[in-house]
Amino acid sequence: MLINLQELSLLTNSLEGIVPVEALHNLTNLQILRLSQNNLTGKIESLDLSKLPNLQRFSIYGNALEGGLPAGLTESKALVLFDVQRNKYLTGSLGNTTTADITGLSNLRVLSVSYNQLSGDIPGWVWKLPSLQALDLSNNRFSGRFPASLTHLSYFKLNETTNSNQTTLYEDVAVTLKNTI
């Protein structure tokens, strides 16, 4: 059994099928989960991140996942990076979580949900994450109001730029995070 597994990195393969949610819940020592750039399908909203108390990096971008975001997201105390971009079938919202409920996300530095079908208001808790450095909400269907100040963010993107040669600060932050975890 892989109960002591700390990193599961299966990115950029040709994996197909449904994300094995129940098996992942048993990996309570998991710190890094990278399942990006595969052909994974299914709903990840049944994945309860609060059952992975040591999870620091959740990267599952570039698949064909559907449904809402994983349960327990706001209770993920160790989470530093949350990247579910380019899962064109992810729907729903970022939730209506209140600020009091996000104390578990105090370490989150990168939140990337771009290129999905998320909608609704951008909840106020997003703007109040104390460690957030990079926020990418682009190419969704969000609505709502901006806060008066975004000075604590190193990178923020709501709409896609047309300059494909542009290096984003998000990539720089991700590289920095890779070296610190």
C-alpha cells in the first residue's frame, strides 16, 4: 500500500479514465498531486481535499474534467498551489464561502482556474487570501465587482492577452514555488 506516498506526479502522459477519488483519499501523507496534461475525465467535486491534510500542490490542469471544484478546498491548510486550468467542462462557481471559512487557505500562493466554464460572482474571500501571489481567473464566465486594491498580488489575469510570446509572472511564481516546497 502507498499510504506513505508524498508525491504523485503523472503529468504529461496519455492517462485516460476517471480520477480515482477513493484511492486518493487514502493517501493522507500526500503533499504533491500532479495529474496534469492527460485525458482524465469525470467529476472532481467528490474529491475532498480536507482528507489530504498535507497536500501542498494540487495540479490537475489540461484534462477533460467536469462538474464543480473539489470539496474541502477552503479547509486545505497546507495548500500552496491550486491549478485546475484548461478543464473545459468544469462548471459551477468558486463558492459562496465567507471570509471566516477560508482560514484554511492562509498559505495559498497560486490560484489558477482559467479556461473553464466557471461562473457567478467572484467571492470576496478570493481577494482576502493573505499569501496569494498569483490569481488567474481568465476565460470563464465570472461577474461581480473588483476590490479597491489588488496590490498584494504579483500576478492577476481576468482576460486572456493576445501576445502569445509574453512570459507571465504566474510561470515565475510556479517556478519559485517548486523550489520552496
